[in-house]
Amino acid sequence: AGALTEPAPSPLHPHQPIQSMRYAVCSNDPAAIADSREAGFDYVEASVPGLVRPFEPEEAFEETLASYRAAGLPIESANLFLPPELRCTGPDAQPLDRLAEYAETVFRRLARAGASVVVFGSGAARRLPDGWAKERADEQFVALLGRIGPLAERHGVKIAVEPLARVECNYINTVDEGAALARASGSPAVGVLADCYHWARNGETADTILAGGDVLLHAHLATLPSRKAPGIEPYDFVPFFRALAAAGYDERVSVEGGLPPAEGRVAGLRAALEILRAARDEARRG
């Protein structure tokens, strides 16, 4: 792990394996996943506790994995990496060995599920207590990323640090902040995520996404103000897609927000997908 510096050319350039943008919903509900498949979504984003069940035996994980697979969409990513009790910053941060042991289980099971990205949001695990300096937190967080990055790489998994809205967490709030920490880890398996909801709530501009473009691994979105799937309330996603396009990102985008109700969900998700594709196409036209 190295010291935090201004952006420099990075060996990580993740924009290769996927031909064009792919879309998912974040869900642990087999019925919602099946509806997403019928609506035309490409993959599902699971949660680590919901899918991986990291504190439970392998049999529990395999049982859950079977239910996901029966819903008919590939699992390509997962979120909610660290539970609140596994703190990674502050005076109560868990030892690196303990966090690495947990991470190894997560990465191994995600690889078994076919997922290649894990989202490191985990606001409760990284929130800074009063009086804890950001510089000390940076040292802790970079040390953790530097320790678990090689573990992730060994299993073919990448870690996407997720900046969160300031009203939700007081540490790592903008895409450029997350990108700087990812670079400082020294691991090619560590990058950053751009989340439209958090990005907009913070009042960020395209510049923060552009500043993280070389390590941009994944994207989330939802409407403002209610954090819903596209179409449930009016929201213009074109500026976000324009920023992604300017950063050279054309890979996975997961809807991380409230889905339409079960009755009529397929039609609602189909409409959401149309909204996303139209926003992407308009952004590409400039």
C-alpha cells in the first residue's frame, strides 16, 4: 500500500471483457430476480449476507446459490461487503487478519457463484467516530485494501469501493476520494464504484467520475429523492450516463433501489430498462 497521491496512470483498466452496457437489479428475492429476467435484465446483483452467508456452513451457501440460479439470471456482482460488526476504521477496527479471513470466504464463494465484482459500501463498518482523523482512517482503509486485494485477485474478483452520500456516512463520499484510496492500495483488483443516487445527493459533477475513470469498476443508480427503480418517480439519468461515457465506462449498471410492486413488476421493470437504455443512448449522442 502506498501513500495517497493525485491520480496517476494506473495499470488497472477494467473496461475490456463486456461488449456493451449490461443492466441488473439488486435483489435477494428469487421472484423479483425471475421477473427481472423476464423484463430483459442481463444479470442480478446479490448481497453478500443474502447470497454468500459468510458466517454459515458451505451447505447453507450452496442451498442459497441454487435458489438464485433457479431464478434464471447470472450473478455477476454483490454488495454489502462488510457487516457493521466488522469495523474497518476507528479505534474499534478489527485486526487485519480477522478481516482477511472473512474476505477470503466471501471472495471464494462469490467466485463459486460466478460473480466478479463485490461492492465495498458498508457505511456502518467504516463510519468514523467523533475525533478520529480522516488521515488515520485512510491509513486503516488502504492497509485493508492492500491486504485483501490480492485475495480477491486470486479468486478473479474485483473490489469496488462505493462512495456514499454525506448524509449517510462521514467517510469516502465522492468518486474521486474512493478512486484515490483504490489507487493507494496498490492492488489491480481494487477500484471504485459510481452510484448515481449518492453522487447526486452529494451534488457532485461529472468531474469526480472522470477523476476516477481509470479505476471505475461498477455503477449503481436509483431515482432521487426516493431511491426507487427508474420510472417509479421522474428522474433524469442522462447526466449520470454522460459522465460514465466521458469516463470510458460501458459495463455493468445495477439498479439499487425500490422495485415496482409484485403485481405488474415485469411491466414496471421493462419500462425501467427502456428508460435506462434511452438515457444511455442520449448520453452517447452527446
